[in-house]
Amino acid sequence: MIRLFGHYIPRSFILLGFAEFAILIASVYAGVWLRFRDEPLGRLEVEPVVYKALLFAVVMIFTMTMVGMYQRNFREGLGGVLLRVAISAVLSLIVMSALFYAFPSTFLGRGAFAIAFFTAVVGVAAARMVFFRLADEETLKRRVLVLGAGKRAEHISRLRRKSDRRGYHIVGYVHVPGEHDVVEPELVIRRDTTLLELAQQRKVDEIVIAVEDRRKSFPVHEILDCRMAGIEVLDILSFLERQLGLVMLNLLHPSWLIFSEGFRYGLLRVVSKRSFDIVASSTVLLFTWPLMLLAALAVYIESGFRGPIFYRQVRVGENWRLFQLTKFRSMRVDAESDGVARWAQKNDNRVTRTGAFMRKTRIDELPQLFNVLLGDMSFVGPRPERPIFVEQLSEKIPFYAERHRVKPGITGWAQICYPYGASEEDAAQKLQFDLYYVKNYSLFLDLLILLQTAEVVIWGRGAR
């Protein structure tokens, strides 16, 4: 993993991105050469092709990110890859057509562009096939030794999916005297040598500390020897944060939050965050206001020209400040006529027909753009909750209150990594992703979340 602007990105995905970027640029040159190969060399303007190739590559990479092709937990097979490549190609075709119309100088020519487009799709699909084959090769993975085989170490052994184990191979779990082993017996190592000698024998790249009680049987000097010998050493919380993009709640203790990197706040962050919010919300509003007018009209007609169009509700914002959140009304007016707050459930009978469509497409969220412009919300951040739910969850879930250290958002890291939350258990799961965002926030992460939100909308994930 490489930590870029505080966010962990698999090295393999960075290499894949560079490889695909090169393929996309090469496809444009291939299209130009094949289309004009019979032309005299002097008639080919090489320099403009460079900029056209770069433009095409950037647009394709953006659309591929939007459809989720660079997600760390990408788990689909060849069929899913080809489908997403096809969708990203269609989106790129639309964007490129608009750019050709707006800026005629960027046009390659229909023949050259068609060849470049076909070559790019085939090249990316082939690169993906090679990537997933190589990504599972054990020889290319980091070799990880876990110190401990108890309940803390069990969190690593439970990671079964290929996407969760991508990039590393568990060499084994070292038994710690006084601890009860719970991982698979065949993976437990009962050593008769020093930790450094064991690591060198097993060609270990990294040691993960998963000891139950560090006050007893904790080999400080042996771990120091390993670190000084160039072997990476990190805590299990940091390991899982890096691999899964979350902060594991049932392993979390305050000292880790105090001494770990992150949680940086300053004037530059405040200004950049606010600037991003204004630009992003204004841009989305510029393109979606006709859609918002149609949505408002649909809600008004379905209510018999009587019910309210908007739904306003008190939510908890930054530093627990209350504000009025605005959405298009997607439920019946009497949805909570008894005064009892409820989570939205799957196939909720309180949702109207228009509301069901708006929830599926996230159109009901668009009025929150005005909350962002007013400064109550950010474009990206933890989703704002109702005060009654915040009070209940804060009593039952440790560290729940910490998600309110930042402004809530229209979309967020938890929204693209976890389905819709409609229970206390879901809230605890989503909190792990929210804490990761609060800890590792950067403008780069906001842009990444914004792009990947498109994938959630396109595939309709988590809507209720």
C-alpha cells in the first residue's frame, strides 16, 4: 500500500492505473496511424495528437473510476469487468462527443477516433485480465507474520475474500505464551528461536502486532531487533485500516487515536474544504436544476397538488450543532404521524412511487446542495443523523460522537463502502468508515469519493 495524501492505495492499483493510462494514449496513436498510414508523414500533425491522446486518456480514467473499476474491494469476475469497461466506454463517448462539439480542435476524425476507441476498450479489458491473474500470484505479495494467535489476530484470519487479502500473504500466527489460540491450528507457529531469526527464515516483509495483553509476554527487544533489521512493524489496527479502509471499532482504544497519524485540522484544510464544497455543489446544481424542477413537479402532482414538496428535518452537524436538512419528500405526509422516529426499511410502505424512484437514483438528496452552500453541510462527509438516533447510538456505540468532529456530507466514504444503514449494527459498521474519513481526510480523498459516488448511483447500491 502507498499512502497518498493520507489515503491508502494499493500499489497494484497505481501500477494498473499507469499501465491503462499508457494503453489509452497508445490507442489514440494507433488510431491515427492506422487511419492515416497511407498519408504522407508530413501531413500528420504529431504535436496536437499528444494533447488529444492525453485528453482521451484522462476522460477514460475518470469514467472508469466513476463506475468503480479502481475500488480496492472490487470483487467481480471477467463478466463484471467487461460490463464496467463497456459502461465507462459509453460514458467516455458521451463526454468526448460533447468536447468535440464544444472544442472542434480536439477532434481526431471519425475513423481515427473509432479505431482508437475500439483499441482502448480491448486494451483495457486485456490489461484487467492480466492484472487479476498477477494480483493473485503469491510471489508478488508482501509476506506478513502476525505476532499473536488469539482473538485480536482472529480479525485477520476472518478476512476470506480475495479483495480483502489482495497484496499480502499471511506466513503464520506466532503463538504468544499465556494466550489462547483461536486461529486455525495449522497456521500457528510455536517458535524455538528469536522473532528476528523466524522472520528471516520465513522471508517476512512485515510483522503485525496482535498481542492480547501487551503488559505480559510482550517481546519488546525482539520486536525492536526486527524493526532495526528493516522489517516493517505495525499494530493490527493500523494494518486493518490500511487494508480495509476502516477503523476497527472492537479493537479501538483511545491511545491509538491519540498517537496515530491523522486528524490534522488547520486553516488550509478549512479553506480548501469550503472552496471544494462551493465549487462542487454549484457545478452539480448548474447541471441538475432542470431535474430538480421535474422532481418537484412530480412530488406535487402525486400528492394531489396539496402536500409539501420538500421534507425538512433537524439533523446533527459539525460539533453537534443542529440544522435543518432539506430533501425532496419521498414518503407519505403521515409517515411518522405517531411521533416515533423510525429507520427507513427495505420496501418501506411509507415511500411513495415517485419517492421510490428518487431514492433509487438519489434525486431526493439534491436539495441538500443548498445546505452545502449555506455551510451547514459539506459535499463529502459522514451522513447527518437525527438527534434522537445520535443520542441512542452514542450511548451504545463507543466513539460514535467522534464522527461529528467534521461537517456531515451529501455523500461520504461510508456511503461508497457500505450499503444503506437501517439499524444500530449498520450504524456501528458505517462508523468504522466514518472514523477512517475523519482521520485521513484530504482534498484528494474528497475527489475520489465524489467520483466513486457515481458508481453507487449508476448501480443503485444501498438505496431504500
